[in-house]
Amino acid sequence: LDRGIEMRSAHELLQDRRAVLLNPDAPEFGRPAPAVSVVRLETTKGDIDIEVTRDWGPRGADRFVSLVRAGYYDDARFFRFNPGRWIQFGINGDPQIAKAWRTRTFPDDPFKQSNVRGTVAFAFAQPNGRTSQIFFNMGDNSPTHDKEPFVPFGRVLGKGMDVAESLNANEV
């Protein structure tokens, strides 16, 4: 028996993760995203794979990947739907965690990639006001969204758009 191995309960691990998420200044949130990575969102309708391309929006990619690594989006719900235009998610279900991130804005990225169908970007209410909320472009939103600019940092892969299309406010 190796007495050097510490056994931890699932509850303890969840509490550790929650403590990290309650501290937006934790070192985990300063790590850059890889040049290209794939994040899988598991929904009630199936999986949605997002290819995150750091070159498109480095700050957005870094924030999204760091929140994914920390489990911020686990059990998050899609909450805003505009059929044919976009669907949005990104508010943590724990009110204290959501509050901790609500004012944690980060600067906008330079605009590089157009908001065409399947691209993924941060939502915001004002310049340099991105926090944790993400949307999928469900159609070509470039005429309006490129002017804002909403800066895509990734794109939905494969059948993920079919899954995204099947989502609605009553089922996620």
C-alpha cells in the first residue's frame, strides 16, 4: 500500500474547482490557449465540437479555453436564441461564480475573421466588455456583427451545427 497517495472525494474535488472559479485572478486563468484546440460541449441534443483558433482572437481564445479548463461552462445552459442568427450561453449556474465573473471584462481582439455561419465569438454590451458569454453564429451575421466587432475565436466542426440547430429554449 502506497501511503503517499491521498484519496479525495468527488465533493472535495468540486469544492476545489468552485474555489478556483470564485477567484478570477487565479493563475489558471492566465495561461494562453494552444494555437489550435478542440473543445467539446455536451448538450442534451448531442455534442458540439468547437475548433478554437488562437490567431483569430488571442484574448478571446485564452479566456474561453481557460474557463473550459476550469469547468466554468459545466452545466451551463443556452439562454438566448435568435433563430437563424445566433444562440448564446455562458453564465455559470452557481450565482456566486456568475457574479465573480460578471465584471471581469477583457480587451477586445483585433478583428480578423468574419461572423459567418458556424463561427463562435464572445457577446458583449460595450467595447472591451467581454466576460464569459459566448454565441454561435447560426447564419451569416457578417453584415452586422463584423461592424461591432464581434471577434470570432473559433468555429463549430462537423455535425455540431446540426446539433446547435436542434437546440431551443425549452430543451437545453
